[in-house]
Amino acid sequence: MKKVDVVLGLQWGDEGKGKVVDVLTPGYKVIARFQGGPNAGHSLKFDGDGFVLHTVPSGIFREGSVNIIGNAVVVDPVILMDEIHQIEAKGVDVVSRLKIGKRAHLILPTHRMLDAASESAKGKSKIGSTLKGIGPTYMDKTGRNGLRMGDILSPEFKQRYAVLKEKHEGLLAQYAGFEYDITEYEQKWFEAVEELRKFEFIENEIVVNKYIDEDVAILAEGAQGSMLDIDFGTYPFVTSSNTMTAGVCTGLGVAPNRVGKVMGIFKAYCTRVGSGPFPTELFDEDGEKLRAIGHEYGATTGRPRRCGWLDLVALKYAVMMNGVSELIMMKSDVMNDFDTIKVCTGYKLGNETIDYFPFEAGDDIVPVYTEFKGWKSDICSIRDYDKLPVELKDYIAFIEKETGCPVKIVSIGPDREEIIVR
């Protein structure tokens, strides 16, 4: 019997999950998003064209695929329908390929306002929210006040909406001086809700388990990254969902013994958007060079990403927490022109050197680096692993030895064809 395979990010997001899922999907019938919201930005590039997906699973462009938005995803109908319209403009029949979990929670226009008010009130201690209402929506979910996709089908939907909106307006009134107007967005929101009725709403836990019983190949697609997990990430500078493998079980309704291989994606270096700890962050020419060559700007927000060397302490932590069975290394080509490449293999914390990710990863952490000679050559046209520069192969071998996981895929450019499968 087939199990649900998982592909997820092992760093602070932006690892290149969209491209990997797009490459992997020919081997899977079902692709399911299991957590997160429209703060995700999964970039795909194929046939000379680019596309960024925020809510729709990354298998949507593959003919014959089934794409599921799972129950732990939070959905903004306006953003989802805008995305669907853009996909349909490329000739894709989205209605036949997309199914939506009834238990997925709805992001209301007032959730977005609560997000903005809360972030504004934090001043210098901002967490770097994308201001899409995701945190407040998950708060309503755990507070048992939320509206779910399945509620759209209820004749009492507008009444339930009004009750929750009124609650939010009461909360917003507590933010002195915060002004807002949701009239226009609310109108778009209800129009999008009406349009969503044409899609198939499912009990995804029933459907996914039925697929497993029928031996259908399923790929669970994670959003954000492991170091942004609400429980095990760099709290409070995290997202509001469980981004690790455990989130597949609660985000799709799958038992732990039905999870198969876990494919963990990481960049050959590190990036982070927004605030929060980043031990290997670079503030020098090397950091600027990584950002410029890697086009390191948020797919969703456009914000410049913070850049730094690969952090093996954090990577090993994510490998352990996720039960990673194989690694996928992205953006190797970005480092084509460095004389020296560094990898963090430990942290100095006061007088102590540690090899694990601590409870608080503050500014007092000093990374301990191992240096490697750069490969100083263009690798983008190479398709055979054996033909890669010896310096790059040494770099990969070191990562494999340290993590105990094989690097199965090496990405050497942005296009879906620019990849080496070992």
C-alpha cells in the first residue's frame, strides 16, 4: 500500500518548494497542501514562463492531477479566486483539478485588519507579518470562533459571518487611532465566495484516506519552512501553523503510520524574510552578492530577503524533527562565483560551543564556520552529477555526512529542466 509522501522546506521558507513539487508531480496523482495560507509563495518556472502560487497546490498545471487544499490551510476567497483566474488564463481547467477541504478556515476581511492593527501596535517588536490575516484566523480557529469553507454551503452563512465580523469590530475598537475601511474588499470577498461554490468541497480526511486505500500516489506539500513552525521554530518570529511533517497528520487527516518518505528542501545557503533570529546572516559583500545573484526577494511580499551561509545546526535540527529521508538542494548555481564558501557547524554561546538549536537563538550566538573552496564555474548546463565540479561534490558530501541524509536532487537553475536527479 502506498503512503503519503511529504515535501517541505527545512529552513525559514523560500527554499524553492514550488519548483520541486512541479518536478515531482508526474509521479503523483494527488498533491495536497496541508497548512499555511496565502503567505506562501511557491514559484514555478516552465516553458519560459513564471508563476507564483499562494494557495493552490503546485501540481495544478499537471494534466490529470488532483489538487487538494487541506483542512489546516487558511483561505482568503479573494486571493484564491484571483489566483484561479490567472491559472485559468493559461488554459488550465482548475475546476476539474482542484478540491477544497470543508474544514479549512476562512480569512475574513476583518482578520486582515486585525493583523495590520496588531502588527502596527507592536512597534519595534514587529514579527514581520505578511498582513494577510493569517495569524488572527488561526487564533479564531483555536478560539473556536472561526468560519470554515463548508460554512459557505449553509443557508446561515451570512448570519455567521456577521456575528464574527461584529466580534472583530469590537477588538479593532481597542486599537486607539487605527482606522480602516473594508467596504470594497468585503464586496470582493462575497463575490469570490459565490464563485467558489462551483468547486467541489470535500471531507479531505475521508478522500485522502480512500486514495491511500486505493494505492493512489499522494504528495503532501508544505508551505513556509520548518524553522517557522509555531511550536519548534524561532518563536515568536514564526508562522501560525505546524510546518513540519507532523502537520501532515493534522492538516490532511492522515495517521502517522500512513506517512511515507519525507523529502526536505534546503537552499545551498540560507535566507529569511522578516524579523527573527538568523545566526549566519551576512551584512557584507557576500550577503549582497547572494541576494543579487539569487534574486532574493519574497515571492509573496517582494521584500528583500536576508541572506547568509548555510546553517547546518539548524538544518540538522529540521532533519531530526521532520524525519527526513532524503534531501533536495536548491540554488547551487547562485554560489558559482565564490572563492570561499562557509558552512556553520556549531554555535558559540558565551564560553560554550553547542551543536544543537537552542530555545532562544538570540544575537549572542556566534556561528562557528567550516570553509570550503568555491567551484568558480557555471554549472547550469550540467545534467550528470558526475560532471559537477569536485568542489561542489565535496560540499554536498559534507552536508550528507553531517545530516545523515542523502542529497537526491540538486537544482542548478530556476527552470523545471535545470535539475540533477541522483
